[in-house]
Amino acid sequence: MGFVRFFAAVLLFFSLFSCMKQKKPPVINTAEELVENEEQPNLQLPDDFTCLLSAVLQGDPFLRLLLDKEHSLGENYEPDDLIELKGGSYRVGRAGLMLRSAAAAALDEMAEAARADGLTLTVSSAYRSYSYQAQVYERNVRELGRQAADRESARPGHSQHQLGLVVDFGSIDDSFALTREGIWIAANASRFGWSLSYPEGYEEVTGYRWESWHYRYVGRELAQFIDAYFEGIQQHCLKFLHDRE
């Protein structure tokens, strides 16, 4: 009987230990899991998540600013650190293209890396003022009709280009995705702080059809955060941050 009691006690101990292990709070590995579990007490977050989130929130708020069909900059916003793009490590499609200084520096760094791999990137569009975007939008309405234009072009005040943080590369059409430059940028952009704004298959999320050429500079920390916890979908991440600020 002593052995039986001892064996039963051992089984009870391991049973209780197993239950204790199962009751540990969940460890969150993706932002989707975070949203689903955020009301749970004692929520455990990966160290990388909290460190990256802290770095992102301490950075330039315009890098993470949510700008889409519902959120606008207004007609008076213009960055105060725009510089003209001169090329060198990349081609400039036309004179007068500008970016904010941090984005311009990151563009030059990325273009140098592309050149080392035998490629020369072409910048076809960059900063657009409110008034210039109004012209672009109205031209698309005339050519395509309003419904189609709204899939292709942002209304003035709602364009990411007004931030001075966006570059349209190459041909600015679907063929860009299959070019050597398009393939290289898709694989490497986030290493230099750039993020694809309108990925294929996410029009219901972003409000715009796929634009393989449209990249927004968000900084290295936020680009890493988007890739690690939002599966590379910029809109999901910016909305997540917007809703919590």
C-alpha cells in the first residue's frame, strides 16, 4: 500500500504541474494575436516586439502617420526639409523631384546597394504638393472615370506622396514588378527602411489596387516591425499604431 500511495502522489504532482504549465499567459508572436488577446491580464510579449514598438514610437511621427482614404493631411501641409533629388547612384526621371532629407539619404543608400548588384534604380515620382495631387487626381478622373480613378489615385490631401516620403520607381505600371529592379526592391527595400504601400491582393485593406512601384520610407525600425509582426502589410501596422495613439 505504501508504494501505491507513493505512486498516486507522484501522479498527482505531475498532474498539478501539467495544469500549472498550461495556465501560463500566452506569448504573442504576431500583431493579430496581440489584438485578439490584448484584454487578457499578464499578457506576455516577445522582447523584440516591445523593443521595436518603443523605437518606432520614439521616432518621427510622420513616418508612422496613417494616411489613406479616411485620413488626410489637409491642404496646408508641406515638409520643411525637402531636398531636390540629383541622382548619382540612381536615375531621376525628371527634374525637380524632391524628398525629405532622411528619405533621400535612405534612397541613396538603397540605390548604392542595388548598383553593387548591377542594377540602377529609376525614380519617376516623389513629393507631390496638395495642388499637384489635385491635378493628378482630376486628370485620372477625366481619363478613367471617378470610380476607376479612386482605385488608382488618391484625392488631394490623402496621398502619401504629400508626406515627402514616397518614391514611385521605374515605369509606374504593373510591368515594373517583373523587372530586375522591381524584383530587387521587393526583396531588399525593408533593409533600408522602405515599405510597399499597396501590395497585391489587399485592395479592400488599403483602398487602392496593387502598385508594385510605390514605396514609402518608414525608417528601419518600422520597416522591421511591419515585416516581423504584420506580415509586410504596411496598412495593418499603421492602423494598429494609429488606433493606439
